[in-house]
Amino acid sequence: MNFALILFVLTAVTGVVWLLDRMFFARARGEGARDPVWVEYSKSFFPVLLVVFLLRSFLAEPFKIPSSSMRPTLEVGDFILVNKFVYGIRLPIIEQKIVPIADPKRGDVVVFRYPLNPSQDFIKRVVGVAGDVVAPNAGITNARQFKIGYPTLDDWRWNMAPGTFMLFTTDPVAGCSASSHNHVFASWTGSAWQVQRFASGCPKLFTSMQAAAPLHLGAGRYKILFGDPSITTGRIPGAPAPFLGPKRLLYADAAATGDPANVEFEDFEPPASARGTTFLWPSGAVLNDAAEGYIDDFVLVSPTGNPDFQVLYVAITEGFAPPFAGLAVLVNP
């Protein structure tokens, strides 16, 4: 629904009625005659609608945050007022800019209409501006869920040291992986993330891996916890929540192939060697395949700096209900 268009039509209709009444109808009724109901309502609503239309079109417009994509800056349900003239003055309805003022800057939070569905508003932070050079990675589509592996036991803040590794999710890679969920391996050069590739040109990746969470174990040793969506035991037909499958652990030691401080793709165990995990309810009962399979969005930390004390934050659901946040503690370090 185009609220701006509806507001414009109502403003125009009530304005026309007010103008015609002032010029013609009022004279025809004579002094002291009562206004018809439709004229009375139009005269009452027109100034209000006009002020709202002008303010909303040229000064500020309210929006409600519909999703969690802007957390923690903006939470779901937050209301914001958007400055309508900071980048220029536009004609209402057709959104044609007539007076340019400024261009979006990197870091700005902007509201825009999705080009493929103009009725849908998007609220995002600007990460690229005109003139930026984009270097796409061949074959990689829909990159998401970027997880950085860095020595958190030394400092919870990443020092941006070259050689840091990152895993991120991607869709099938033509000619390289037909799996619907892959995790690509990339390294930080000191100024950019560089996807590591085999001699064939295919990116170095783990197949059938979802929502991997790395954890530093000391020195150049890490482990990653991930879901294996290729195993569908426990999936509930018709459940809308993502099913990640059983959770697995894979270990890496930077000293295995070279520099003991920097983890390479080859430092990880073969995925076939991944270890299974067991999740327990507070009562000690083991989670069944469905309960474990729907665990998602997990983050693994050692809050005290001791790798023997590991805490896992998760989103958990039985497949249909909205997920709730849960906390698990490693019981067999």
C-alpha cells in the first residue's frame, strides 16, 4: 500500500472541496447556512492532511524496524524518523530529486525501496559509495555468516594481524561444490580478506557445513562447531525454522603445515574426521535429533580466558515456535 499516494489523494480531494466551497458553494448557501457534512469534514481535515503531507514529504518520515538485520544499532520494533532532505529535495509520490544536496556517506544508515519490489522498504548501513572498486570472488554467491578465528584467549579484541582466518557461508559453487551449504576459507592480508583457492581455481571450502563457530584453544589451535545439514534425521516436515542437522567439531593446529601462528585451510582435520557432540537438558536428559538439529546461530566463547571453561550461546526451537536464546556449558573439557 502506497501511503504517500493515499495521503496525497486525500489532501487533494479535501483541498479541492475546501477551495470550491470558499469560491462558490458558501455564497450559494447564503449567510448563516450550515455547511453540508462532507464540506464540514473536508474543511476540518484539509489543513491537518496538508501539514502531515508536507512534513512527511519534505522533512521527516517515520519508519518501524521490521527485522533484526541492524542490531544492535536498531532493534526490532524501534521507530525512527528519517531525514527526508539530507541528500536532496524530491517530488512526492514520483520520488524525483529536484534539488541535490549531498551524497550518501559510508557509515550512514539509510532507508530505501527495494528495486525489485518498490513497496518494500529496506533499512541498511552504507558500506560502499560511488567510486569504490569491488573485487568479486568468482563463483561465490550469497556470502553470509562471516566468522573470524583469532586468538581470543590472548585478547578478546581482534588486533587485525595478517594471516587471521575467516569462514563464511556460501551457496553451491559451480564446478566446485554442489552442496547447498559451504564454508569458504579466507585469510586477512592486512588490508583485505582474500579467499584461498586450489590450483584448479576452486575456493578452499568445507562442504555440507552450516553456521560454523570458531573457538581459540591456545597458541595456533582452534576448533569449529558446525551443523551438518546433509543429515536430516530429526527434521520435522513443514517446520519453517532452518534445520542444521547434528552438530560436529573440527580441530585445527597451525603448526601442522607451516607458520605456527597462522591457521591455513590445510591445518584443519579432514571433515570426515569431525567429532559428534551431545547436548543435555538441565535435567541431564539427552536432546533428541530434532532438538539438536534445530539449534542455530551459536556463538562459542571462553569468557574467563581458560579454554576448559567454554560457553555456548544458541538459538533453539522445536521447529515451529519462535526460537529462544539458550546457554550451554561444556561439561567434559
